Amino acid sequence: MGTRQEISELPPDADLARADSLAREIFAEIANKWALLIIEFVGQRTMRFGELRDAIGGISHKMLTQNLRMLEHNGLITRTVHATVPPRVEYTLTEAGQALRTVVDGMCDWTQRFLPHIEAARRDG
């Protein structure tokens, strides 16, 4: 990734195109039920792996691990390893993760507000 100076030298259209491309990539990755549930639960408080698995219910160890890695890779959660025996690992949302959670909560609010309209359209369509 380029430095700030290199990025600022790019034409504004290049920044917009790169942001649009990255947005599509990230949304494709997080648009699954597990990632959104992880964001919701970890957004409530810092959680350990086992707590998160129990809170979500129905998620396999492998799927939780894959989603946590993806969310960490995209800068949405922070993984903290504490040097204890056995090691204790905790997950928290980053500032970007909290902002995304706000957007997701807004989408849920929108769904509740327009639920009768959506159900009628689906019934009539």
C-alpha cells in the first residue's frame, strides 16, 4: 500500500474507484450471517473465542475461526493474546468495526420500519 503522499498524488477519480472496489470486496466478505453475528456480539463487549462460539450458537469452530480472521484482516476486530497458561485470546471491535455495527443496526432499524411494506410487496409480487 502506498504512503499518504503517494495516495494524495493520485487523481480523485482513482481514489474513488479504489474505494468502490474495496467496498465491494469487503461487503462480499462480511455479507454472511456469521460475520454479522460476530460483529453484533463483539460489539457488545470484549469476548473470548469460547464465549463467542457459545453466544452465537450453531457456528463451527472452523467457521468462527475463518470469520474472525477475515474480520481481523479487514480491520474490523482486534485479536489480543494474553501471555497466560493457557493463552487467553480476546476479540474487540475496532473503531471501523463499531462504525460498521452502527450501519448494520441502521439497516435493521430500516427493516423494522418498513416491514409491513416489504412483506406486502413480497406477498403481492
